[in-house]
Amino acid sequence: MNDLTPAAALAKAAKAHPGPARVGIGGPVGSGKTRLLEQLIPRFRARGTNLAVITNDLTTKEDADRVRRSGLIEPERVLAVETGACPHTAIREDPTLNIQAAEELSIKYPGLDLILIESGGDNLASTFSFDLVDYWIFVIDVAGGDDIPRKRGLGVLTCDLLVINKVDLAPHVNVDLPRMIREAHEVRAGRPVLETNCAKGDGVDQIVERIASDVLFDR
Ligand SMILES: Nc1nc2c(ncn2[C@@H]2O[C@H](COP(=O)(O)OP(=O)(O)OP(=O)(O)O)[C@@H](O)[C@H]2O)c(=O)[nH]1
Ligand SMILES: [Mg+2]
């Protein structure tokens, strides 16, 4: 029986993941998830956020090794999860491996504020379980085509923040960027959409501000 008052249920939900906030980064293969990580890490470090990272790849540790080698963060703060066949299984149906990795980092680094969790590249229907994350970002890119928002994939519709990356490529791939952005706002009915060039870092400060205000509550 659920005997919690609505206020108590909310308070309980707010404490669902004691310890560091967990933010998921999902999206199609090659949309720029790791590049976004590489842009977010120095910005969070500069604002004093105590940070760790989990990456997911099918059968390798490719992305974790790339972030470890980047010199942006202590290599020990980056854990790799190998998901096997289906990336979404490890972030939605059975996120046990990712939850264990998050707990391992929380124990190792008691003052941790934030864990960024990159999903393996997946399809437009990919979503995160709220057993794993407090908030999740879905990264699509301009080179995937300006019809992607119109296709109303579950990831695009339901994420907390939609990022349209590689805006620099629009003129090279015949994409009508203003239309893509407009349609993204339409299908998301007012929920946030931000545009980035993660190759250079344009637009990434706004993502940090969002996470700071909506997830970290400026801790
Ligand atoms: N021109 C341009 N290239 C970008 C941008 N963001 C990422 N890239 C490039 O796109 C490629 C894929 O980026 P990644 O960050 O590896 O993509 P990913 O989503 O992590 O890929 P998977 O983990 O394999 O799904 C790389 O060559 C990046 O350098 C951008 O904003 N503009
Ligand atoms: Mg990646």
C-alpha cells in the first residue's frame, strides 16, 4: 500500500539516487555524444563540480579510452560499461551494470557532485531509465537530416534536453537549420532544445547552465 502523502512521495523521489546527480547522454551513432562529453568536462571542472564519467560501448572500451587519454579528467574517474548487443538494454531495460558503475564511483569519490553517463549510439527510440539517471540529454545532429525531429522518435520527444549538434555542417549537407530547430520545438511542445557545434564548443555553456540549474541546483 502506498501511504505517502503527495509531498512525501515527491521528497522520496527526489532522494531516489542519493549521492551524485546522474545525467545521461544518448542519441544516434556518431551524433557527437563523446565530443559533447569532452566539451562538458573542462567546463564543469572550471566551475568546481566534482565529476566522473561512465561510457557505454558495444564490445570495446573505445570511448572510455578516448576520454581517459584526453587529459581532461583523471583517467580513474572514467569507467567503461560494455553493453553487448543492445545499447538501450544497459540504460533502460536492465541498467544494473551502469548503476553498479555509478555506485563504484560514488564510493571511490565521496564528494562527487555529478556523473555523466554516455549511452552507446542507438536509434531514435532510445530512452534512459529513471532508475539510472536523474536527467537525460538526447543528441541528434544536423548531418542526420532536418527531418529527424519530424520523425517524432521517443528519444527526441521525451528527453529532458534535446541537443541539435553539428550546426556548422548545415550548409554542407543541404539542411534547413531554422526549420529543423523550429520543428524540434514544435514536437517537444516547449521543452528545451539547444543547438551546438561540439567540435568548437559553441552552445555548450548553455548546456552546463541547464544542468547546473535543473540538476545540480548549483551545489
Ligand atoms: N563538424 C562537426 N563535427 C562534429 C561535431 N561534433 C562531433 N563531431 C565529429 O563527429 C564525429 C562523431 O563524434 P563522436 O563524439 O565520436 O560521436 P558519438 O555520438 O560519441 O559516437 P558513438 O559513441 O560511436 O555513437 C567525430 O569525428 C567528431 O569529431 C560538430 O559539432 N561539428
Ligand atoms: Mg561516443
